[in-house]
Amino acid sequence: MYWLFKSEPNAWSWDDQVAKGDTGEEWDGVRNYQARNIMRQMEIGDLGFFYHSQKEKSVVGIVEIIAPAHPDSTTNDDRWECVDIKAVRALKNPVTLAMCKSDPRLADMVLVKNTRLSVQPITPAEWDVILELGNS
DNA sequence: GCCAACGTTGGC
DNA sequence: GCCAACGTTGGC
């Protein structure tokens, strides 16, 4: 399955993720049930997009799930869980939100429809379209 | 910096 | 269990 992770680049950027290498990093800090439930569906080896919100608003890279959902180490509240991800490769060309919005094939993308959700599912068709738009 | 959308909290 | 108030996110 395919996913999308959204991050504010000043808090945790693609470069930060790349710097972690194959060790990867917890996708912690999620305090939203919907996003948590989506993370619970993730399996090792699944791929996801890495999206920069705010100023850039672009899909910038591809990540791989390297650990399934487990308790979030940044809180004692056992309601919250996270997965671990590692950077796989950057997109050749970032795919901007505007590009997604203007492509009819992506009209139903969660990124377009529910902008506030920080962890999202991506359909295989959407995955291919974004790779195409990113020349990747 | 503003505001719309949405999720969460808490009083009743 | 409902709903108003509030806080947060993220696009513009």
C-alpha cells in the first residue's frame, strides 16, 4: 500500500529524514486519531510520499516503512502510536500542491480534499500520477 | 497574518 | 449524548 506523510519543513524536513539514512526515524508527534488509524494499517516495506507543508507545499521524496505502528516515544499517553520510516530517494522534480490540484486524475486525493490530515493513504493510481509529474 | 476547516474538550 | 467553545493546521 501507499501513503503520504506531511511535515512542516522547519520542524522535520526531507533533508533531516535523508540524514537519518537507513536507520530511519519515528514519525512521532501525531495526535490525531484518524492519522493514527492510518498508520496502524501500514506494513514494513510499504512506500510513502514525503510532503512539505506551509511554504513549499510539495511532495519532495519517497520513504519506506521500516517498523509498524508502535507506542510513540514522545508521550506517555498510550493512545498515540507511530511508525518508523526511512528516506528512499528524492523526487527528481518536486510535485507541488498546485500541480496536484490542477490534474483531474488527482481530484480525489486526500491531500486535495482534506488538507489538514497529516498522514494519508494514496491509491496506486495516484502514486503513479505523482511519480509521472515528478519525472521520477 | 488571516481565516476556513476540522478535531477535541467540557459543560449541561 | 449533544453542542458550543476553543485550539490547531495549513493554504492563501
